[in-house]
Amino acid sequence: MATCDHLARLDPGYNQQLDVIDTPVFEEFIKNYYSKHKPVVLQNGIEHWPALKKWSPQYFAEVLGTAEIQVQFDRESDALFERHSDKYRKSMRMSEFVDMIENDGESNNYYMTANNTQQNVDAIKSAFADIEDFGDGYRQLFADDPAFSTYFWMGPKGTFTPLHHDLTNNMLVQIYGRKKGTLIPAWQVPWMYNDLHVYSEVDFPNVNLKTHPLMQHVTPVEVTIAAGDALFIPIGWWRCVVYSDWMVALRGRIG
């Protein structure tokens, strides 16, 4: 891993900023990003999705308001809320959840996440009719039917996801609102203090180099995605995320 990172640094532009491009044809995406394990922000790939025009606080409150959903609740009571997510599950109606997001202000206390998907898939199944193929030809990348390989996130401004990596390639698609993220290359794992499963023990971005001196070697890059954008995150790339607005996003496992 350290050798791969050393070789990557021979590129003067190494991890300085992510490419932000119009969604290319499938073959170009494979050649320039997917095969190179390189993240990229893709724009104008979901302009044809009904979700981009329909999904809003009002849509979820009115059309899916009576749906019984599950959320991570009371997250702020535990600094390790993500690792202990199974302890913080609460069922409520979608209309109640939307009301909290719209009226309680900035918060990291409640979040509808992939960990709640089992109950939520049926509850919001009708909404998945509003998503279609990504770009031209990308459907062949998805491991399963998109309805089953796609995960749904919704939360208020201030929602924070701590430093972690995923075990699949992902396409994160922003439907409503904005989010800010920090990415760190997968091959920098020797310096990431990966202490449990996919999590780092480092309180990022509040890094204390006295207790975690190896973090001085990492090269984080920041990215912001808005409604209509998609972020390709290669397997193993580390990230932490904070929501800049009321936010709805999808993430698909690919490849």
C-alpha cells in the first residue's frame, strides 16, 4: 500500500482535487476512472430521472407521509453512534420524520440510513419508480436490479458520518440538497488507524497528530456535491461526510 501511494505521488496533481465532468459514455468512465480506482464527480447523468424534480420535503410528507419508516435516532448520545447503530433504531411515520428535519434545525441526532433499509425498502418502494438508468449504459455495472442494490439516505443539515470506508465500489447520487465530503485514498490505509471493521479511530477532521502521528502522511481531498451530481467512490477509499442542507441521496453498489 505504501509503495502504491509513493508511486501515485509522482503525479504532481495527486489527490489535489477531484475531476468534475459531464457524465461520459460508459466506456470512457471505465477507462479513465473505474479501472484506475479514481473517484470523480459526474454531472448531468440523472437529468431524466423523475426523482430529481419530484423528491422534496413536501413529496415525502404528502405522498409517503403515512409510510412507517425506521431511522437512527438519538445519535448524539453516543460518540460512537455509527459503530453502535443497531442500538439507535426507532420507527415513525415519514411525515413525522420530515417534520423534525424541517423544524428542528441543524442536527446529527436522527438519520434515515442504509442500516435501516430492511424496513424501509417496502415503505418507500413506490418512490424507486422515480429512478432510472444512470447515464447511458451504466446499468450493466450494478450487481443486481437497481431496486435491490440501491440504498437510501435522508437527514437534516448537520448530519455527520465519521471516517470509514466501504467494501464495494459505490455511486453516490445526490437528489436533493448538498453534502460536503472528504476522501482519502484506499492505499493510505497504513496510516488510517483502522481499528474496527471499516472504521478509523481518528476523530477526523479534528486530528491530533500527537496521538495519531501517522495521519500526517495522508492526503485528504474535499468535495461538495449538489442535487443532480453523482460521486463515484472506489472500493476502500476513506471518507467522512457532513450535510450542508436538508438532504436526500442514493448510493448504488456497482461492479
